[in-house]
Amino acid sequence: MPLRIVVGLGWGDEGKGKVVDHLAPGSGAVARFSGGANAGHTVKTDGGSVVLHQVPSGMLRPGIAGFIGAGCVLDPVAMLAEMEALSDAGHAVRGRLRVSGSAHLVHPVYRLVEAEEELRRGSRAIGTTGRGIGPAYVRKFGRTGIRLEDAADRSALESMSDALLEEAAGMPGSGPDLANQAAEFVDAAFELSGLASDVGSAIRGMLADGVCVIAEGAQGTLLDPDHGTYPFVTSGSCTAASAFQSLGLGPGPALVTGVMKAYSTRVGAGPFPTELDDPTGGELRRKGREYGATTGRPRRCGWLDAVLMRYSVALNGCSEIALTLLDVLGGFPEIRVCTSYEGLPGGRPVFGRGLSACRPVYETLPGFPEDISGERSWDALPPPARRYVEFVERFCGAPVRLVSTGPHRDDVIRRDV
């Protein structure tokens, strides 16, 4: 099947970057369809770890083309810096990357607006990355945003930027430094406008020719503004269905790979029924190196919430699951999995505000003492590790075809199930 959608099933940070990088050699292109510079996709190669924020993860593979869809928002200054850093590391992407002219741009003023909004919320703050993503989407749907195609007219772009600076006058952080950032924005956006393209037409052509295209999501299903744990969500759509809209494709057949961790994590505020604020949670964080690739914030950790994962698998129509960080569970004498809730309002699943009232009900599975880091053979896994994977796929309703056992790009087990 030419189109393969890779989507996160949790609150982001599931390891999508590694999965996309691992699958990329069998494709002709990778297309980002959601998020912006608030994403942090880490890929560990022989040359070291590479953190990608806006460039599609598969472009670390030679010859793979890259696209960025209309549903994304771009920070042009950060984008050019990321492209330059990749080039310096031997991963030149210029010439292989095309961006939808309809993608919206993140102006420096948006970061001030977001910081002021979070401060105003006080104890109800969302815990955003502070990258100005939310205000960019607000402007988009308010029909007052700046799109990449607008940046081709430098004079018009400068006028739009100046108008935003006027709006920000008197806000904390406004002044000469903000004006300098705005000037950088204009320069970078004008340069980046040279990459503007009809992404939908290009991808449709590749698919018609039988070329595989990977649609790469950002964040995760539980952060989707329509279907996630609202209001503690991101501002761009995160589900598999949004790939078609963002990339300019009509609804059609696709293989959907849902990426989930062998345990649960969350960054920022919001309900997290299985969170472990104890030594076990600390051990998961230590072993899993659970710190945000974009912000460096420590992630909240807990046992796998299979109830939420089953919901995400069904919502995205997953054809298969990629289970990551299974090696982190090695050494725990027992492994717990949330399989139901107590305290559901009305006795039915609620994934918005009502989730905070839910109490997890666990099923306990045997742990495994062996260190499976870097294991690439299914048969070599300890029986309890294999049983855990099989439990996950039965409960969640989709086969686990990829199992990640370490940080390196090739620490992956492929299963034929």
C-alpha cells in the first residue's frame, strides 16, 4: 500500500521519529502532516543522536524526499537553523524538501502571546512548549495568519510583521529585542518561501506511480484538540485522518502504524490516570531517559494505560502497532497494565476533563529480569516479554509488528503476525 501513516497513540514522545526513520528506506518520501517546532523527534544513528523538530525524520536517509503539509505551522528562523545543522552533520536536506505554501508561519509575537496566556491561566496552565504554536493556529482559524506563500512578497510580509509588532506594543517582552527577532523572521521566511510547493499534487503523483510515501505525525492522539484530553491538548490535529487533509489527499486506503510506548508518559499538565509519583515512576524516567527532546522537561511516567491505547488504536483505524521502549521494562519484578477504570461518570469512557476523576484498575503481568537492550530477534526475547507484547496486541485490537528494544535506529524487532 503506497501511503503509510505513522501516528502517535499517546500524549506524544512515543518514538515516532525512530519508527519513521526505520521505515523510510522502503519509501520514496516522508511528509510531516501536523505540529510545528513543538515536536521533538530523536533518531540515534552511528554518528550520534539527531533531534528533528520540523524536518521530516525520514530525511536522515539518503535520497528520501521530504514534504511539510498545510496543517503544519513553521518557525522559519528555527527551520533554517535546523536545516543548516543537519547539513553540517552530513544530512543535507535542501533540494529534497518541499513545503506547502499554505502552511502558516510562527511569528515571534506569538511566543509573547502564548506566555501571557499561560501566565493568565495560573494554576490552570496547559504546560505548552512556549513555541507560539497555539497562537499560530488561532490566527490561522481567525483568518489573520501569515502563510508561507505570503512570504514571497517581502514588502507585504514586512507590513504583516509590523502590524503584529504594533499589536504587541506594551506587552512584557516587547521592545528592541522583539523587533530584532521580527526582522530575523522576515529574512528567514522570505528565504524559506523558495521551498513553497504544491505538496498535494507532488504526493498524489508519487502515489499514482506506486511510490510509498510515509505521512509522519507529531505529538499524539491524546493531544488532539477534537479527540484528546481536552483542554490539555495541542492546537493542531494529530490523528491519522488529518494526514489526508494536511497533505492535500482525498480519503483513500492507507496502512496506519500506531506508535505507543510499553509504558505511559506525559509532558505538561492534564489528567494522567496511571501516573506514578513514586520510585517506580522515577525508575521508568531514568531508564527511559524521559526528558523532552524540545524542552528538556522531565516527563511524567506511569504504567501503560491500555484503555487509552485501545481507544487511540480504534480512533486511528490502526493496521498495526509499533511498540517502543520495551527494554525499559526489563528488571521490574512485575509489570502492571491499566485495563479498566473506576469512577467513570455515567459508567462510560470519558477522555476529556472527566478523565481526571477516573481511577485505574490494573492487571499484573510477570516481569523479566533480563536486559533486552538492542535485541533484534523475537525468539530471543524472554517469554514474559513476549507475553507482554501479545497481551498488548490482544487488548488494544491490532497486531504489534514492530518492537523497539533500544535507542539505536536498528534496535527493532519485526514480527510477521
